[in-house]
Amino acid sequence: MSTIGGRDLARLYEQHAPAALRLAYLLTGDHGLAEDLVQDAFVRVIGRFGQLRDELGFDAYLRRTVVNLSCGRLPPTRVEREGVDERDELWRRLGSVAPRQRAALVLRHYENLSDEQAAQVLGCSTRALRSLTSRGLQALGTQESVVAR
Amino acid sequence: MTDLETRLRETFERQAERAELPVVTPALLGRARRRLALTVVLSVVIVLALTGLGVWSVQTATTEPVKPVHRPVVPTVAAHNGDLAYVGGRLDAARLVIRHRDGSVSTVDRTRIEREPCTPYAVVATMRGTPRCGGFGSLLWSPDGARLAFLFQHRWRHAADAPVGLYVVRADGTGLRKVASCPTDRGILPCDLTDGAGQTWSPDSTRIAVSGDGRIWTASVEDGGFRELTRCPPCLDSHPAWSPDGQSIAFARDDGVYEASVADGSTWRLAALRGAVAPVWSPDGTKIAILAEDGVYVLEGVEGSGDVRRIAEILTPQRASVPAWSPDGHRLAWLVDVSSRAPRLGLHVDLWTTRLDGTPPVRVVQGPCCLVDQQSDARVAWSPDGRKIAVHAPGHTATGAPQGVLVVDVASGRLRRIPGGDSASPAWRPVA
């Protein structure tokens, strides 16, 4: 079994990949892309694992890498339609929210990170994070009102 | 939390359930392993590169300045025995004079160095192109007082072409020997004959450094021959001053004062001063006095802390002489040509001293006691006990008599003229 610094590679993956995959899926709305993202992120983090002081940092590092990769790769309008519950209109509308706004929403309302923690993951200021969140919600709300009419 | 946010949270949780954990495929682990291997390889390459860079840096460090660490030297405030060397005689009959305390005199006549007959000065002055007699200059006693070094400019028609040699002689006038001929490769003036500027002894009295041909040279007194210490083709290096600990030589370059390691000739700048000339080490080697275009400066912390402060302002067009440290290193003395301040009184200089303790400089002697010729360079030299200052102010008094060498009592400011005609280059002989 492969080990890195005495740590079991497969064990690390099993331990951290599920959460990362859920995050990636919420960020992309695409299963295949989410898996690719997680694998890519995992490989990247493993490559730098020696620089991490302890395993506790692995999770945060992996999350940050997933978010950064998703923002860099995801086309803003890409939405996976197949298998989406028709009742979940909100999920569908998330597909047209800008990646960083979507990431801000996911980090705040799914990962339950504070503004400061979410800002750190996105590499922006807290003020910018609030702005992203606000604009993301506004975009969803606007679409909702348009649909309602 | 708004209704929208609540619904969004529920949507996220519901959708997250749809995400399934992919199987840990061999492909994934293979990618991770490759990535890890690449990282390791890159790390090794970086380490090797850095190691190589370090080795390269060490190898190339031979061209980088290796600055010596100067430690304070205990000044040797030796009592002098009263011997004073100077250049005496008329221009067409110059001789080196060593005046002993008991009144006896030892001399080095020009004819001991060059045998050609000397054209009388009256003829030289009226007939252009007539070869002039050779002359002495830049007298400097070795630190142990055993030998006097001087430069001799041989019989010449044009000053720029005149060969110059470095000589040494014992205090009793015996043991005259030529150490080396000054270089003229670049066609710039050979050794600088200016008093107090042209040469410097190593503290152990075994070597002499001179400025010549725009460079600094060193020579072993015993072995002779000059060895190039500095080379900076567009630069003009001058005024070498050997550090009291013997490790380096400070000198003037076009844009400031520099220091050169005696061991390998590497150079670095100590202070950027426009028109800086004549760095002079304090006896303990912790400070350097510098004559610059607009004043007299003192550089403290020659290790690199480099605090340069001006202790006296020289107003244009006044000129100042190279400052001289008292033997105990507590005072500096220099002359200021103040002719422009009182033109009716003629050309004259003031003698100034300062204690370097923050008190303002004191004018010990005020002209017109020290009339000088306009083109001459006045010099000062402390007696080894620090009580007197010999002033060389070449020129003539108001009555037309040769100025000669004046000795000033620092405490009282009283003057005493040393007879010897048109004498120059006073140099007290220290006693080891």
C-alpha cells in the first residue's frame, strides 16, 4: 500500500474524498466533473502533503483546492439537467450563477463556514465574500421573481 | 436567514446526497504516485540546483569583496626624538634634509640619485623646454621610524613624462635604495608626488603602497617592484592609506572613498562623497577622516555601519589640506586656504583643529602668518607627542623670505620657523 509520510494514501482518500465530492458536485452540478475535480484536487494535495504540518490541515487544503479548481473550470452556464428533480427549481437556477458567487453560497450555506473562513478559502476579503454571497442570492432571487411572473 | 437562504440550504443538502463516492481506482492512486514522484524529483532538482548555486557562489566569491574585520588598534603614541625630515634647498639644488634633535643634519643630495648636471633654475624659468632638475617629494617615515620613504622625480622636460622612483633611506642618511619605479602604463601621472597623498607604509614597516598611473600599487621594501592592487580602467585611484591593522588600504576614487583588501585586491566603497580625496585612518583604525569637495568628513564604523558626518565646511573657493590625526586619535588638524576671504592680505591659510567630541573646530593660527603660493599645497603633520603641528605652507612671507616649515605649538598657537630655505614636506620621525 502506498504511503506518504507514513500515512496511508487510500485511507486518506476514503476519509476525505466523500466530503470533497459533495462539495465539488454542489459547485459544478455535474457528477463527472465533480469526480474529476476531486481526483485532481486530491492528487495535487497529495503532492504537497509533505508541506502540511499535520493531517488536520489536509481537509481544509483539499476543500480550498476543490473550490479553486471549480472556479477555474466550470463554465458559468453549465448545468446538469439529467436526473435533477424537476421540483428543485432553485438547484436548476444555481447553474446560471457565476462560479465564485456559487462557491460563496456553497461555502456559507452548505459547508457552514463563517464569512472569514469562506473568504479564506476563496482567497478574498470578508467584504468581497459578503458581496459575492449577496450578489449570488440576488441572482437567484431575481430569477425566482422572473419565473414567478 | 431569509426564506431563499433556507431553501438554498435544503437544496444543497438534498443534492449533496446525490454525490456518490467513486471507487478508489488504481488509476487514481497511480496518478497520485506519479504526482508524488514528480514532486520528489522536482524537490531533488531544486535542492541540487540550490546546492550548485551555493557552490558557484562560493567559487565566484573570490571576485566578490572579502571585507576584513577591523579591530581597534592600540595607537602607538611614541615619543618622537625630534628628528624632522623635509625637502630643503633651492629648486635647482634640492636635497632631502633630516634635522636631528641635537641640531645635526643628515642629507640626501640630488646627485646621489641622478648624476646629470642640473640646469640653474634661472635658466629653466626663462628657457622653455630646458630639462629641470629632479626633485624630492612625499616624504614618509616608516611606522618604526627606521626608514624614510620618498619619491624622486627624475630630471625632466615635461612633468607628465618624468620618471618617478620610490626610494628609502635610513634616518642617518645612509642606506639609500630605490624600491621601484613608478608605473606609467596608462600614460597617467606616475606616483603622486603630493605630500601626504602619494604613499603609505604598512603598519609593520615592510611594505609601501603608492598611487600611480590611476591605480594603487604595493611594493615590498626588501624585494622591490610594484604589484598592482586596484584596477578600474576608467577610474583614477589615489591617496592610499594603509589601515592600522594592516588588512586593507583605503583610497580615493572618483565617486567616493573605497577600501581594498591587501590579501586579494577586492575593493568596495566605504562612503560616497563627491570630490572625496585623501582618506586618513585614525591611529586606532576605527575612523577615517576624509577631505572632500565641500568639507572635512569623518567616517565612523568602517565595518559598514558607515556613518559619515561633516565636521567642517569648506566654502568654495576655499581649499583645505588633507586632515591629519593627532597621534592619540582624538583630534584632527587641517589647513584652509582663505585667500579669497581677505584678498588684500594676499594668499594665506588658517590652521584648524577639532577634538571630534562635538565641540566646534578651533582656529589655532589665523593668516596672514602662513602665506602660500597660489598653486602650492599646504600640509600639516603632528609631532608624535601631539603638542606641535608642523605646517608646510610653501611660499614666501610678506617680506619675500621663503616660508619654509613652521612649527605651531598647539596649546599656545605660537609659531616657530625652521630654517632651511624653501623647505617642504615636513615629516616627524617616530620612535618605535
